[in-house]
Amino acid sequence: MNLFPVDDDGIIDIFGFKLHTDDLIILLILFILYKENSNDKFLYIILILLLLS
């Protein structure tokens, strides 16, 4: 039994939200940068734009 089942296309269904595995990596990087109090605003903008595309 998997907590978060992954499709063949790399899509994870978490509580009704369908996310690709690379989206989870970007979210993890954003979270780590936030917790480390990074002040690089351009990095945040680039990662958010990458997440939206």
C-alpha cells in the first residue's frame, strides 16, 4: 500500500491535487529556501515561474 501512488506518467495524487514529481522537487526547494531565510528574490521568482509552467 502506497501513501502517495505514482502513475506511469510520474503524476502523484495527493488529497485530490495532481502533481508531477518535478513539481514536488521545486516545492521542496522553495520550502528549504524559506526555512533557511534566503533573501534571493530572483531565485524565488524563477522557481515559482518554473512551477507554474
